[in-house]
Amino acid sequence: MGGSGEQPGPQPPQSGDHRIGDGDFVVLKREDVFKAVQVQRRKKVTFEKQWFYLDNVIGHSYGTTFEVTSGGSLQPTKKKEEPTSETKEAGTDNRNIVDDGKSQKLTQDDIKALKDKGIKGEEIVQQLIENSTTFRDKTEFAQDKYIKKKKKKYEAIVTVVKPTTRILSIMYYAREPGKINHMRYDTLAQMLTLGNIRAGNKMIVMETCAGLVLGAMMERMGGFGSIIQLYPGGGPVRAATTCFGFPKSFLSGLYEFPLNKVDSLLKGTFSAEMLSSELKDSASVEDSNGTPEEKRTPGQENEDSVAEAPESTPPKEQETMEIVSQDPEYKDPKERGSKKDYIQEKQRRQEEQRRRQLEAAALLSERNADGLIVASRFHPTPLLLSLLDFVAPSRPFVVYCQYKEPLLECYTKLRERGGVINLRLSETWLRNYQVLPDRSHPKLLMSGGGGYLLSGFTVTMDNLKADPGLKSNSSTLELRKTEEPAAKKRKCPESDS
């Protein structure tokens, strides 16, 4: 199977990939709260109303839990054994416990004094338990709930995990659902399954979910195959894709193509001069504005608004995630040197962008894509009807929309158009369960909806268009319908005897 002309694929992960390195993208986890950051030395990170530095996490394995100490330093914690139920002194029920606010002997000033002395959160929790007059009268379950609540408040524990599709989708859905069109993580998993995303595929994706769907596809394909991303506006938004921290080998198979050039590509009027003129126009606009920075779309500006601001005025969205510049080669104006060097660098990037878009146009012109994924804030009908022409027969397509009505219209249009089979409009139902000893049950709060999916398979339309007897068959059917009542009338009369 493997010939000498095959290009070498991405290298398998090395043994050191499970350890955190300087410049890696990680996800901070505390309870059910996540935040994506990039590991940089001497960079202050704010997470859950606490600030610290990530210098000490370098060299440790993913999944390590750290404790925030004085001065913002992180120290790895050792796993401690939980006391067994036999050593606990608990009551039989909580009927005699009155929540009057007088059961705790320690005041807020006492707790603050303990913090100022540098006492760890674990010792503070222990003192709260010892100074509580009602703790021993509570049931075992109530005691566990009390300890968990106090640990969350006073213990500064942070776990550093590796970014994955599941973690990032949960993070976005919990904090910034509008940026991913309210797509729930189980809906994203259904999209990857129904779209048959796998290594070696040639996929087309049109999404406005901050690059989360694109990153999920790249992770599933593992750097093998090609992905053509269609984007509206001046450029693609890949804030969530950056958080995955993919190696450069993964980006070699990623192409981008402007959505406003799809019609010309379908009509055969697309040319390289169209891209050149567009890039020149964008460059002239930048020069007239006098801003040496790269052109950004409104979507990119919104994504960068959640980046960490100066410590003097931290915004609320700073708690969500930190998005670094999408271009690793970006430098400040002072570091760029002379204006001539900057102009040459900008021209080089424009030429590279133009070359990649021409390669994407060539891949689209082959019209043999292995699948199509659409998850955007635009109406899905015109997008899907145009992009299906680039997909080979007997290939899957999946369309996501937050609402059901646009997909119903798209379903009707596809049935009228033909060329698709196995159309299916679905919605996944998700409910979380609490799994604990003697108290496993569904959680009271659950998601109201995670969006809708329209999926199906493409088939060739040549036979349908070339079938001359299609109209004659339909006319014969209509003739039979008109003759049917007459036949029934002839059978109605009966002879009287």
C-alpha cells in the first residue's frame, strides 16, 4: 500500500509530551470550572479570584494538582487519605439543627487573621470543623457536604490538565456559550460521529464557533488528511483552535478559503487575480489607517476581548480564558525593527496566504470531499445547497443550528432538490447524574437544549436529471388518480332482488 511517493505524516507523540513545557497550552481546573491559558514564565494568571504564576508547573505531568502558596507560587500537593466512615462521629438526622448563624465560634476577623499568618486552607477548614458546635450532630452526608463546601472556599487547589475537545467544549459552554452558538459538548460529539471524521479524510468545514469545531476535527484526524475551512469576513477566527496547542505538523493540512468566493468557484469564474486584488485592498486600508497590525475581523476582536487585561482593571471575562495572539510570529512594533522590514514581512505573509487559498481552491475544484460540517450563525439553507456541490457522492454531511425551524426549512429544500438520502433531524437529550455511595440520583439542574443536527448522505444526481421517463411516470400516476373515483362508481350499483 505504501509507495515511495507518499509524504511522511506527523511524527508520533514523544515520551516527553505528557509533561508540561514552557509555551504549552494547558487548562486550569478547579472543581467544575475550567480556564485555558498558555504557560509562560513570570506571567501572572488570575483564576477563581486568585492569582499565581505558572513557573513551577513546567516539567510536571499533566493532571498534577498544585496548591497556591504565598507569593503566587504553585507547589504540587500529595494525595492524602480520606478518613474512613468508622472514625467519623455523626448524628442520625438533622431535625434538631437550627441554622441561626451562631454555631460557628470563629468570626471573619479570626479567619482573616489565620490567612495573614500563612496558615494553609486545609488547617483553616480543620479549625472551622473543630469550632462548629453542630458539626458532630450532622449526618455523615451533611458532614461531607459541609467539608466540601469549606474546602472549595478556603483551599487554593488548582489542577493542570491537557486541552481536549471535551474539556474545551465544556469550558466554552459553561462560560461563553454564545461564542460557540450554544453548542453543547454532546452535540459536538454527535457531529464528529455523524460526519465520519477520521484520519486521512478530506473535509470541508464552515463554522463560526470560535474554531472549536475545527479544533475538534483536527484532534480527531490526528494531523492526517486535509481540512478546508470556509470563513466569512476578513479572516477565520481560531481562538479555540489555538487553545488545543497543536504542533506545526497539524497545520500543514489546514487550508482556508473566503466564503464570498464560493459562488465564483462554482461558476468557474474564479481566478488568482481576485485574491490578489482583495489582499491589495486590505493592505491599502491598513496603510491608510496607519496601523501596522494585521487586519482583524469583528469576530477576532470579540475573541481577543477575553484576553487577560492589565491587573489594574481586570474585566469579568478575564475569568474565562486567555487567548494569546493567533500568530506566534507576531512582535511588538519596537521589536520589529525598521518599517521596511515590516513591509517585507507583511508582503511575505500575504503571498503565503494567497498561495494557501489557491491550494484550497484547487482542492475544492476537485469536488471529491469526504464530508461537510456546517455550524454557523448564518441560515444553513443557502450554505448547504452551495457547499454540497463540493462533496463526493456517498459521503456524510452534518449541519448544526441552535434552533429547529431553519433546519426544517433546510430539510424541505433538500427533499425538493434531491441528491441526498437518509435525512435525519435530531436533538440529543443530556442529563447529568450524581454518583456517590448511597446517594446516586439525577441532578436537579440540567441543560434545556444543546442545539439540533441535520445529517444525511450525498448521492449522485446524474441519473435523476437524465431520466426522460420521470415526467411520464408522474403524469401516468396522476392519470390513475383521476380514473380511480370513476372505477369505484361503476362498482357501487347493485341489482335488487
